[in-house]
Amino acid sequence: MSSVTRTRRLVRPIAIAALLIAIPAHSADRSLEYAVKATFLYKFASFVEWPQGSFARESSPFNVCVVGPDPFAGRIQEAVSGQSVGRHPIVLRQLAKAERQSDCHVMFVSGSANQSVAEALEAVSGTATLTVTDSALGSTAGIMHFVIVDDRVSFDIDNAAAARNRLVISSKLLALARRVNAARPGNTP
């Protein structure tokens, strides 16, 4: 491993920790809150290992999907523009409903009249999809669940759900979470 790669691996968790500490999510400024959340959506991917076969080719797109209404008001597109996860360019997709074959790597679920958050999460359960939900939109939680703590954006992680989706979340990201529901022995990939 090159020194550049090692340096990047060390800088990433520090950068995310700095965002958690330095950027308040004042309820009066929802645009800042959702800008931070939009950035987290694709940054989480650097700390997750997807199972073999999750990408058809080395250069296949990394799909970030928003299911239901988009509370980010275009901020995700701004955050992911020109970004990649490894060699995979990020592609943003808007979906009315989550389906088993949605082909999403990260899926933000907001819920709608077409499909509740719980139904969307069930639709992709067992697939290699990192599901993300938001406490501001309801209590039903995906693998990652945004919460506001002391006026700052934070998140909870359901590592048992990640294991069911064959995803391995880095210990660095687990350490930054407010709360972690641990994977039970025998449930990990």
C-alpha cells in the first residue's frame, strides 16, 4: 500500500469527524442540514465494503438513489457531481418506489404515498444496498439513520441490517456513529 493510499485512508475518517463536530444543523437552517446529509450519503460509501459481484465492471457506475420525495432540493446532485467511489463514477437516480432490482448501492428512502419507508426497506432487504433514512422524516430506520443531536447531524448504524445485506461497515465509521446495533455472530458475511 502506497503512502498516498495510507494518508487518504487516515484523512477520510478525520474529515467526516470534523463535519460531525464543526457543522451545526440549526433547525432554522434546513438547507445547511440537508447539504451535510447529502454529502454524507456518498461519503458513507468510502467506509462500506460491497460484496463481490455488486458491480458488473470495474468502471460501472455507483448508483446513489433517492426513493420518494427529495428533501435535499438538488443538494445531492451538487454533492455528487464529478465524484466517484473508487473507480465507479457516482450516478444519482430518483425513484418513485424501491424494488429488489433497483440496482442502488446507496438508497435514501423518504417514504411516499406510493411506498412507505418500511415497504421500501423490505423491498431491498438482503440486497447489497446501503439504506439511509432520516429521523426528520419518521422513526423507521434503514442501515444508516440520520439524527440531530445537540443541533448537529449525526447518525445511527444498524450493523445487523448491514450484515443481512452483505455489507461490511468500516470500524472507523462505526466509531463515529451515535449508536450502533451490532451484528450478531453468525450473521456477518
